[in-house]
Amino acid sequence: MTARPSEPTITGMLTPQLDVASAAHRARSAQAPAGIPVIRVRGLRKAYGDHLAVRDVDLDVHRGEVLALLGPNGAGKTTTISILEGFLEADAGEVDVLGVDPAKAPLAWRERVGMVLQESAPEASLTVRECLQLHAGWYRAPRDIDETLALAGLTDRADRRGAQLSGGERRRLDVALALVGDPELLFLDEPTTGFDPAARRAAWDTIAGLRDLGVTIVLTTHYMEEAERLADRIVVLADGHVRAEGPPSTLGARDRAAATVRFTLPAGAELPDELASRATAMRGRIELLSAAPMTDLHALSGWALEAGLELSDIEVRRPTLEDVYLDLTRTTGSLS
Amino acid sequence: MILHTLRYELLALARNKRARVFTLGFPVLLLVVLSGLSGNSPTTTFDGASVSLQRFFLPGVLAMSIVTSCFAALVQVVVTRRHSGIYRRRRATPVPAHVLVAAQTLATTILGAAAAAILLVVGKAFFGVGIGAGPLVALALTFVLGALCCCAVAFLVATVVPTPETAQPVVQFVMFPVLFISGIWFTRDDMPQWLRSIGDALPVAHISDALHQAVQASSFTGAIAPGDLAAIAAWGLGAAWLASRRFSWLPSTATA
């Protein structure tokens, strides 16, 4: 799939419609008692035969929040989401989504919940518009079809049949189908898989727009940038339980983790002892793990200026979300 | 909501080339070949009475078209939709399960009825097999009941077929032997008793027999076969009941 010039502008065109649509959501959000989570999970457990897929998972998702579930394949993300969606029954634990146990939820509960499932084929013989019309007819108060098409970036694909859609377009149809019921809670299981970079940006804008409308979103993804851009909070699952939890900026004590200072030491120069003892050489470059980068940089620059050295390639790097994530999930050995 | 869903099911079916060829085209071709080959009025027997081959083949092919469209094709569609996540996505909406089942069953039956109408017109126009108004009503009733029964059996069989790849062989393995012993191509009059007994235990022979009776009769009452219709209804209800207990909308490997 190639980037189309229309894609980056989609959300720009949308802004007025989003404002109109948001009225209903604001009203609905206002009714909800504050402080009661939209999703509340305690001690969730699910096994397939001998394999414990999810164990002792606690989870709270608050109204209007975007929560990203991260974890290696097989960590229990999809199992957890399937239970929250009501497709799977938990073996043990309490699950409460919008006030009910999803496994026993009445059909009316599904009026309020939108789902982008991990694998689903389009209806091959129906056009994108017809497929949306079919689904819209099952809701009491569906979102307008044209508005939904625009939200998902499918306006110029409306008359294309399911069988003719590219991978990214099929995924966007999934997103459109999840939005056509005008949900207040949205589950997105790897929503941008198969998207090219431009389409992914457009999808992020769409999701961010939905959050601005007050839609609560639970999302799984393998793209760290996606989680960082969209999520208010990240939960890292590994081996079926919660390994870490927090906002992207502080996950896994990322904000307090050591920074790395890198530079090339000019030939013949020698670091002062107090820095040299903590430095390691990597392919000709010095790497200094620093818990207090300001103090260390001050010492380093004082020494360099005095010695008349210009460390022109010096860089200071904070651990990225991916660094933290890989650290958190490394010990599991289930990176399959 | 059923009508809304039915509209899109019919639209999808009408656009499906495979459905058009196999459900609408193939039975007509078969009728033309069988009836054409049997020219010069040779006869066979149905229930002991002599009948022209052309009049024998029309209800036979009608019965076969019910089985191919409402059983074979439906099993394939149901298993494919389940496997590809289409059902799962539909069940993520507030649509009740019975709406999906009813709409799909009705759409399949309507397509089957369209095939039947073409067969009746071709039979009359090219092979002179006319049917009176009374028997025609009985024929329609029998056809619809048979179609609904086959749809129920299709949903039931779909519960034991895991993937679209296995649907084809399972369907063929079930369908062809049953068609052979059910009086579609050969009269059951000449079959050994044990084969007739197997046929009697299954629904297709009753569908075929009831359709034969309707085509050969001259009045509505004469065209109705109460015993056969009761057997078809019993099979349909039994299959529907079992399917409703065992049917799953999710692929067998739904989660991992």
C-alpha cells in the first residue's frame, strides 16, 4: 500500500464533525459517577489445559483514559481482551466492564462497546459502505455512515468491495465497524497492524480524536511509538501477569533510570579516575552510565575544557520506552 | 432487524459468482443433461407406478438442488465465516444470534427457491413436465420445508467441521452417498431393502419422495406426503435443537 496524499489531511477535514459528535459523549461522560472505573479486574485467571495464560491480573481503566496493554506474543494480552469483550469466560477472578460481567452481559451492553478484533476478514461481496450499513442497522443509535467512513479514513474507498481491499484498508474497515455503534468504550487489538507509516499516523490522529471525545480506549500493540503517543497509561504483561504499570514517561522507573553518556576519547587523553572507574569502552567510544547526568556532565566538561579537548560527538541518551519494555520482559524467555 | 440483515445477505449471495454457478446453474445443466439423454420416453417407476424419466428427473434434481444450496454451500459459508472471524465480529455488535441465523437461513432458502423456479420453468418449457396449480402449492410447501431442514442440518454439521479446508471433503463425503440412495438419479423402487432403510432414516430420501409425489399428483391433497413431511420436519427440528446447543460463533483456535 502506498501513502495517499489524502491520508494526512483526513482528521483535519473531520474536526467540525468531531465537535458535533462530542456533545453526546460529553453528556454521557458527565452522567457517569466519577471515580468508578469503566473496567475493574481483580485476580483474573485463565488457563488453556495446563497452560496458565493469565494469572492474578488486576486492572483498572478509568473513564476517558487510553490504556495500552504491551507484552510479547503469548503474554496474555489477547486472552485478557477477549475476556473483557465477553468472548471468553474467566476461570477465576472478578471482571467488571461498564458495570457488568462481560461473560454474562446482555446484548444492550454491546451497544456501548466497540471492538477491533485481532483477526477478521471483510465481508467479501459487500462494499465498505454496505458493510457499515449492515452493522449500523444492529445498533439503536449508530454513528452516521459518512462520518464513520471519514473517521476511519475510508471515504474514498466506500464503494470498494471487501475482497478488493488492501491489508491496511481491511484494518481500517475493522476500525470503522467498531466505531459505527458510537461506543463509549473501545477495544483495539493491534489496530494498526499492516498500516504504512502515513496510515498509522492518520490512525493515531483518529484514536487521539476519539479520546478527546471522551471514549475510553484499551489498546494492544507491538509498536512502542504507538503506545508512547497514545496511551495515558501502559500495562506490561509477561507470562500472563502484570510486570509493570504506569504512564509512558515513568514506566519501569524510566524517568529515574540511568542515562547513557557517549563520546569519543581523543587519542592520548585520560579520563579522571572518578569517571574512568564507571566508564566502559565500546568500539572506540566511551559509554558512561550516569544516574546523575548533570553532575557527571559538569565534571566531564570541566575536565575537557581544562585539558583543551573538544568532545564533539558527545550525546546523552535517556532509556527509550522500548529499552524499558525489553528490560521488563527479557527475563520471561517467551519472546516467541 | 431480520429483514435488514436478510437484505444484505441476499445482496452478498447475488454477487457471489460461485453461488450463482453452483446453486442456479449447475442443477439446470444437470436437468437438461439427464432429461435430454433420456429422450424417446423411456420410463422408470416411483412407488410402483410407471413414470417417464423426464418426469422422474425433475423432482430428483429439485431435491438435489436443495441439498447443494441449503446444505453443501451453507456449510461452506458458515465454516468460512466462523473461521475468518466474520461471525465473531458480528457477535461483537448487539445483534441477537437468532437474527443472524434466521437471515442466513432465509437468504439461502430464497436462493434455493430461485433455482427451483428456474428448474420448473425449464422442465415445462423443454421437457413438457407440467404441474397443476394444486400440486404446485404442495411442491412449494415441500420444497421450503426441505430447504429449512437442510439449513438446520448444515448448521449442525458446521459444528463438527473445524476449518474451511475440511468443509469440502466432509460435505462431499456426506452428500454424495446420501444423494445416490435417496432416489435422485435412480428410483428407490429397485434398491435392496437395506439401502431403502438407510434412506428412510435420513431426510433427503423423504424430501425427494415428497417432491416426486407432488410432481406426479394431480391434486393438492394427492400431492401432499404427510409421512415424508413429518420425517423432514422431525429431522429439521432435531438438527436445529442440537445445533443451537453446540454451535459456536468463534473459530476453534479463537485465542492463544
